[in-house]
Amino acid sequence: MALFLANAQVVYAANQVDMKNTDTTVIEYLRLKVSDQERRAWLTAEKKSWEPWLKEQKGFLGRQLLWNPQKQEAILLISWATREDWKRIPQEEIDKIQKLFEEIAKDLTGETLSNPFPIKAQGELFPQ
């Protein structure tokens, strides 16, 4: 998802030819900074914002929320029926849900200035 990308690294796990194929399943990949102390807040914010919104999106197949305790990072794998389904969502809609996510996250963590769970990397993966 195109979220606020301050210093985010982009990850591509496919060649340029595959990325142009819009009629194949694609997995959106996000890596976020999530500390052990704030893991429950992150999960709650996801559940109250992105989860219900994603379920309403055309082509959304499901998602996995994973957490790496050693790196204090979350990995989100969001499956879409096609890349076109994913990319046709207007940026304004994504920004609105991201804002809701951040408001919930700030409330739960006590953070007042910035997104408590910044994106460290994002990209797309293609099943082989």
C-alpha cells in the first residue's frame, strides 16, 4: 500500500516483465518498525482500520500479519487477485485509511507527533 514512506526501502521480488502483468495474483509486502512493547497496539490499530477496509476492496484475497521479535519488525503480506485490483484503489482512499490507522495507533501508544509504526520497506511479490 502506498502509505507515508519516510525513508522506506522499496523491495521488488520480480523482474520488470512480471511487474507489468496485471492479471496475475500479487502480494503486497510491507515491513514496519514495531517494538515488543507496542505490538498489541499495532495489531489493534490494524484490526480497527485496515482490516475492515481491506475486506471491502475488490480483488482482496487476504493478508498475513507477521512479527519478528529479534528485529522488532512487522511484516504484512496482503494478497490481491490481480495487480490491477490493488493499483486501481485511489490514493485518497488509502490516505484516509492510513490517517485512521495512525490516529488509532497514536491513541494507543501515547505518541503525539508521528506514525508510531513507520514503514521500513515496501514492495510486491509474485507467486511462482
